[in-house]
Amino acid sequence: MPESFFVLSKDHLEIAKDEIIAIAKTYDRFAKSKSFSNLVIIQSKINCDKIAQRATFVKISGQILRKMSGLFLGEDNFEVLKNAKTFACRIINLSSKQFEIPELESSMGDMISKLSQAQVDLKNPDIIIYLIFTNQENFFGFSRPDELPKRPKKVRKHPHELDWKLARVMINLIGLKEGETVCDPFCGTGTTLLEAESMGIKAIGVDFDEKMYEISKENLKANGFKSKVSKADFSEFTKMQDKFDAIVTDLPYGIASKASEDPQELIKKFVSMLPRRKKIAIMCKKGFEKKLNMNPSKTYDIYRHKSLTRTILIK
Ligand SMILES: C[S@@+](CC[C@H](N)C(=O)[O-])C[C@H]1O[C@@H](n2cnc3c(N)ncnc32)[C@H](O)[C@@H]1O
């Protein structure tokens, strides 16, 4: 079974790892994973680019080369270099050992150029060969430069909008696939809707505030997206239950955003209306979740500043 590697940024590491695993399992429920520090290895029939293009916190990704001989590539691995005219070598050291990285990269490059037709090109290589060190295992991998997925535009912003990365990670953690529909009943500027549509997931938004409703619509229009937004109280979502597969939302905190009532009461009311058989990811101010009868399968705390930590609840 092919193996892929994902080196993650260290911000929000737990959620970043879970996101990779959740995406792999969305497309292949038999996918297996292991992780070392900020490296996740996925064994699955899913192509590594498919996971990397959806994931939020990936810095480097590629495919693992299966056979190794000693420190350098075994002959079989030169297959990957067959159609490459140029290559570069990169060392990723996630171990506690110290290495002379530039020297090691350059001797790896010399060795490979002697054994293959490909030439070193550090600026624009056809292929990058990685040697990844961890305290437990070392890996050889490779990647071919790929265009980064296009980010949706946000033509109108608002101070209380959600960081797109957190909206995206919530969508991915609950395992939504292309063609499914997500509902955000507190959609604000439409961050969830934009992230969903940029991944091929349909979206429905609701916001009671005229201004936020207009901002959401403008942001969707600027991207040519088709998600529908309603100006209504969040409870409107109970009338659309047959139109969506999941709820992903960021509740009012009672700090910057408007709320129709006390945010703690509002969240209680909202949770009591949640559908039973749908995938749910909600974000609220840490502490609010204690009074809820929600039994999340997983929670993540996201520190923002000293008076605001947010909690993501996954069900
Ligand atoms: C924290 S903000 C959501 C921000 C949004 N995720 C974004 O990225 O812009 C909460 C939103 O809930 C909306 N809201 C508050 N009370 C509401 C209610 N009763 N029904 C619908 N929306 C409500 C506010 O207008 C605000 O836009």
C-alpha cells in the first residue's frame, strides 16, 4: 500500500495531525497512520496530493520511497528519477541529533547525479528527494512541485471573522466529501461557506444580521460561488434539515460580534436543536461548552489571547 508523508506546521499540532488522518479516512476508511513529532505518515490508496490540497497545516508533503539501502537511495528508487531532468535534495531533521544539513544535501545530490541522468537544480527542480530523520525512523520520500490550490477571495472582511484555517480544519475533521452540503447557521462573513465551496462542498449560510448577510453574499459572489445565504435567526436551520449533511459554525462570543441574546443561553438553545444524525463541528468560547449536553467525540482548545480561548467541539 503506498505511503505518503506530511510535515505539519507546529501551530495547533494536535488538530493538524487529526485533520490529515480525518481526510485520509474520508476517502479510504482503511487508511492507517503513524506520526513522529510534526510528521504524519499515511498508508492508503489515496494520493498524497489529494490529502495535501485539502489540508490546512501541511508545510511539505510527498510520497515515501519504499526501498532503502543504507543512507542513500537503493537502485530501485531511481525509477522516480527516470522522467526527471532535474532534481533537488532536502534534509528534514525532526530528530534530536545535529546534522550538517547543507553538506549532507550536497553529497546526496552528488551521489544521485552520478547514478542517474538527472541534474541538480535547486531553484526549479522537476522532483525533490527528501531524507527525513526522526528519533525513531528515517524515511526517503519525493515530491513533484505542484500548483497550490487557489485560495478563495475575501473582498469584505470583519474584525470578528473566523480565521479561514480554523473553518477549513473543522470541515475536514468531520469528513465532508465533495458534493455534500454543510450549513453554517451563524455564517458572519461567510468564511465556512467559502472554504467549503473551495473544496467542492456545497454550503448554506444563515445570519440574523443584515450587514453580515450582505458581506457573506458579496464574498460568495466575488468567487463565483453558489452557496445560498438567508437573513434569519439561526433556528431557521431546523427547517432545512433535509438539505444539508453537516453543521460547521462559530458561535457568537459576546465580545465583538452581535448576538440576539446572551451567548451562553443562545448556545444552549442551539445545541438542544442540533440534529442527531448529522456531522457537527462547533466553535465557542472555552467554558461555554461545560453547560452543554453535547457529548463531543473530541474537543480542541485554541488559544487566541489572554481573555479568549476557543473550543472546537466535534460530534
Ligand atoms: C462569531 S460570528 C461568526 C463569524 C463567522 N464565522 C465569520 O468568519 O465571519 C457570529 C455570528 O452570529 C451571528 N448571530 C448572532 N446571533 C444570531 C442569531 N440569533 N441567529 C443568526 N445569527 C446570529 C452574528 O451576526 C455573527 O455574524
